[in-house]
Amino acid sequence: MPPQAAGVRLADLQRPVAPLLDAVADELRRIIAADFPLIAEVNGHLLRMKGKLFRPMLMFLSNRAALADDVRLLRFAAIIEVTHLATLVHDDSVDHSALRRGMPTLNALYSHQVSVIMGDYLYSRAIIELVAVDDLEPLRILSRVTNEMTVGEMRQLAAYDALRFTEEEYGFLIRAKTASLFSAACELGALRAAPARRAALRAYGDALGMAFQITDDLLDYTEGEAVTGKPSGLDLKEHKVTLPLIAALPRLAPAERREVEALFAEQAPGSAPVARVIELVARSGGLEYARQRAEAYAATAEAALEELPPSLERDALRDAITYAVERRS
């Protein structure tokens, strides 16, 4: 398990690289700029929707922790964030989501068609920037990741019976949609480091991403919109099966299982059945199992950092593990 640095906040993690993160916002604006009026208008909304720059932060910290000077780093960080934005835009369109981080999604403001095309536009801008770097290695890393993310989403959509979604399939999904980009961010930060350090940071990012996503899915059961940025129980309302429910299902009594099946049979389940399923999952140990799995991945991430020399940046990467599994803000 990571060290118990209770109360680790994202602002504390970002402080050592805060000026670089400010520069990422400007670079992001440059990359996605367009003359076409509708794209320019949508871009303005996207820039207001941009997240906490967690992945660029990991890239900058990884770069310093690995002692890998690289003048291309700012561009790489913006490319990672553009790629992340593209996945969010496509996810919101697929899920027909109306809100993202408390703001209307593109498909809510415009249309699903605009949302899909803007996701494609962002991916294409990321590719153009990668090609301009004139180095196949970062292009190889990001192209692999975007393919993994796409296949991961298709794997979830292809699940005929959501309640038969296994833990192994769930692991494939979250590695594809979350951990792969975390891993890519850390590895890109260490491209010019010693091979062992680059491999260690790639492994660190993968394990951190797994812990981060499991915790995200857990928070959907335990925290409200103020923490997660989305209504509590939204995954259940959208018929998404995540690790807490996967772990709970085999432990439910037949009558309890039928309650879960009834919720998934409803096109738009109400708050009462959602609250009841959350209660069943908690009582059967599904939440505790998910916590244990997140902590196991956290321990794997921490072990990977032992390859790096001691530094303030390595300490920050270790604190990022604690933030990932205990985050509140």
C-alpha cells in the first residue's frame, strides 16, 4: 500500500510543475485552434471543460524523476491532454451524457453528430502534432494507446448481458480506457531516460491508472456529485457494471439478484432502486473488494518507483498514488 499521506490534494502534487501546467493550457489552445467558426466555438467550450491536467502532471513529474531532459515535453503533454479530451467527448456521445464536470457536454449543447466529429477532430490534431515531432517512438506509443482505448470501448459495448461482465473483462476495459493513457504519459516523460527507468515509469503509470479507475468506479457508489462531478449512482442508472457490482453479484441471494436484474431491465431506473442496489453491493462486500483491488494496484505502482533515484519528484509520484485511491478533491 502507498504511504498514508492522508489529505493529499491535487494542488499539492501539481505545485512543483505548476508553471509547466499553465503552459500546457496555452499549447492546448494552439493545437486545437481552427478557422472554421463552429469548430472554434466548440473549442472554446472544450477549453472550459478541460480537466485537472492530471496526465500532463504525471508526465512532467516522471520526466524529472527519471532525469530525462526533453525539450519536446510541453508538446507531448498537450498531445496527451488532447487525446484525453477526445476520449471524453466520444464517451459522452456514446453514453448520451448531459453533464461533464458540472458543465453541459457537447452532445447536450450541440448534437451527437457534432460530438462524434469533434472527437475525431481532436484525435486528428493529436496525430498531426505527433507527426510534426518527426520521431516514430512517441507516435508508436500514442497510436497503440488510442487503438487500445477504442477496442476497450467496443469490448464493453459487445457485452450481450451486462450482468455477465466478468472481472477479467472489466480489467481489460479499464486498462484500455484509463491505464493505457496514464502509462503513455509516464513513458513519454521518460523517453530519453535509461531504459530501466522508462520501463519502470510505464509500469507505474499502468498500475496507477488501474487503481485510479477502480477508485473512480467505487466513488460512484459512495460519494456525491461534489466529489465525482457526476450524480451518485450514475453508472447503475446507465447500466454500467463495474468492479463493486461484479464482486457483489455472486454473493447475493436469489431475491436480491432479481432486484439488480429489475434495475437493469428498466430503461431509466429511479433513485430508489439505485439506492437499494448500492445498499446490496455494500452489504455483500463489493465495495470492500474493490478497495482491496485498488490498494493492490497502488502497491504495484509504488514498487515500480524503487527503480528511480530519490527525489522530490519521485516523492510526488508516490503521493499521486495516495491521491488516486483516497481522493476527495
